[in-house]
Amino acid sequence: MSKGGYVYILTNQYDAILYTGVTSELRNRTWQHKNNYYPDSFTSKYKCYKLVFYIFFESIGEAITEEKRIKAGKRQNKIDLINKLNPQWKDLYDLIEE
């Protein structure tokens, strides 16, 4: 049985920078971003700590494929995804159920 995966998007306090990632443990990975676990990372450098979008896939392979598709797309496509799920761009971290 394969472990599922999440595709997620983080932003900064001004909703100006978007970071797209993939993980099998969304709560832990988001916590790492919020706490600068990797201080030299993109999210630490640009202070992307707010989780504004996530979607679960049954397999990590599907999640990776979707992450690549989202990353390859235009910025507006990412904004549209966020607006569809989270039009107020609230931090969804406390809503994660794993």
C-alpha cells in the first residue's frame, strides 16, 4: 500500500510570493516551513509561512505529477486554485487533518 501525498501552496504575509511543494506529511512539513527548519530554503528567505492551498492524492506519485503541473503553469493558475478553495487566503494550517 502506497502512502498518499499532498500538493500545497504557501505564501508570505503580503500574498506576493507563491511556493508550491509536495509532501506525504503536510502538518509536519508546514510546521518546518513556519519554523525555518531549513534556514537557507526559499520559504525561509521569502518568509512563506502561510498555507493557502492543499490537496490530497491517494499516491505520492500522483501528487508529484500534480506539483510539477502546477509549478509549470502560470502564476494566475496558482492564484485561481487558491481562490477556488480559499478565497480569503486564510492560513489553513490549523485545518490540516492527518
